[in-house]
Amino acid sequence: MSRAMVTTLAAFAFALVACGGPPGDRSTTTSTANSTSASKPAALIKVPDVAGMNHQDAQDTMQRAGLYNLREVDGTGQGRMLVLDRNWVQTGQNPAAGTEVAPDTVITLTAVKYTDR
């Protein structure tokens, strides 16, 4: 394996660990076939405003609000991975701040490096 490939794989693994995730295993659900009560829909969450925030702080804010399905985008259009989140600043988000969404909604956080400004 080439040194460049090892470096790329290490950076990817670091990004996965650094981004964190929701506490506990949210990938499985329990169902009872003979349940007499109807499922209660999940409560909606108001999307926080993270405009201008450090990207790591923006992620933390979203997660504190209960939003864990976060997608990161390089705002310059270069397609770079946001590896060191503290080196990036928020320039956009979708859905917009104040929108009420289901907890599993994909939240897109657009950021640029501080050195790009």
C-alpha cells in the first residue's frame, strides 16, 4: 500500500471518529406485533442557527438539539473533506435556522476554511 493511500485512509478514519455520533445505538428499533397503542410521531426539533460558528461548535450545537444526521460540504466547491473541524467556519446550513424538522432529517452544514476567507 502506498504512503499516500495510508495517509488518506488514516485521515478518513480520523474524520469518522472526530465527527462522533449519537449516543447509544440508534440503528435498531423494537416492534411489538400485538401492540394496542398507536405509534406516537417523533417530536419536531427547531433547527438551531449556526451561521458564522466554528464548524465543530456548529456540530455540537446540532447534536445538543437532537439532530445527529449531519452532512458536511466544502463551501468553496472544491469537494474537500472537513477533517479538522475546528479549522472551518460555517457559511450555510440547510434546512434554514428556525425550521422545525423530524429528528432524523439530514442537516447540511456548509463551511470554508478560515484561510479561505
